[in-house]
Amino acid sequence: MKTRHIPGLRPLLLAALCLVILGAAPSACHRSRGDTGGERPVLRVFVAASLTDVIREIGADYARDHRVQLVYNAAGSGTLARQIRSAPRADVFLSASEHWMDHVVSTILPGSRRTLLQNRLAIVAHPRSTFRLETAENLDRLPCTLLATGDPAFVPAGRYAKLWLQSLVRPGGRTAWDHVETRLSPTPDVRAALVQVEGSADVAAIVYHTDYLARADRVRP
């Protein structure tokens, strides 16, 4: 299966990673006893699961330079947004979805949102899988048992995947989404979709390109 940039998704993904500062400045946060015996401010970072690796790497430098402790909560953007709405305990929220960012910002802290990065989707499979995909538009014809992606109701990657598949209209008026929906394996986040691919040669997945790069030794495009 070849890596493809999925047509029509660039506008959807162009501002997909957003950040909002929800809590107080580090000096006003609760404090934790550091290794040297001094107290360090604690920042609670709610981060989309697909961003975990890079944010932890960046966070290690930030924590060292600013003498703060970062506490992470990683999950799907929709799950994190609902947690924040019910109990706003995050200081920073990094979302892979404009929709869920709007959901939080509109009621908690208007005007605090910042757009940081962009991403794109990739189609991946197990290294031992035998099927091939010459064009992304034929994904619904791929003979895989399951198609894993984030749950479209809550996970941005799944929502973007569904929108793209719904834009592919087949003869007779049915869309590619209509053809794959019965084979869909919705997951709580993109990383869980990758786990399904790693575990079975009969599963394909739609994930973020950055997630594929992080698992390039375990899955193939």
C-alpha cells in the first residue's frame, strides 16, 4: 500500500492542532516537591494521544528550562474536551480538532486559542499484509477485514477520514463511507488504531502521518 496525501483534506487539517491556555501562570499553579527539595510549579497538560511523543520531548526541555513539573493526560481530543468541560483542571489543552477546541474555548476561556501545526492522514497496514492500494480513492475496495481509525464521533482523525470517504461518491450514489462503514473498527484515539494494525495483517488503518512515522518500524504505508 502506498502512502497517499488524501485529496480534499488539506482544508480540514490545515489548523488541526490547536492549543489553549486554560489555567493560571506556572507561578500560581499548585506546587510539587522537586528532586532538590525545592518546590516546583505543576502544569497539567491535556494532550491529544497522537501528540504524546513530541509533546513529552518538548516538555522535557521546557520543564528543565523553567523549573516546572509537567503532568500529562493523553487521550482522544473529544475525551479530553469532555473532561475539561465537566471538571476544568487542565492548564494547557492541545487538541487535534478545531471542533473540540471550539467546544472548550466557547465556554471556558474565549480568546485563548492558538493554532500551532498542521498534519495529514496516511493509510497504513501490517508489514506482512498482502493487499496493495494503488490509489487512496479505492480504499473502500481494499480486501481488509477491518478498517481501524479513531471513532468519528469523538476522534478528529476518524472525523476527517469519514468526511473524506463521504466525499467519494460511487456509481449509484453510494459513497465510499457507505461501503466501509460495516468494516469500521472505531478506536478511542489514533494510537489504538495503530495497535490494531500492528496486531493483525487483515487490518488497515487511517491515521495521522506523524503517527505512521512514529511506528514506521512496525507498520507500512
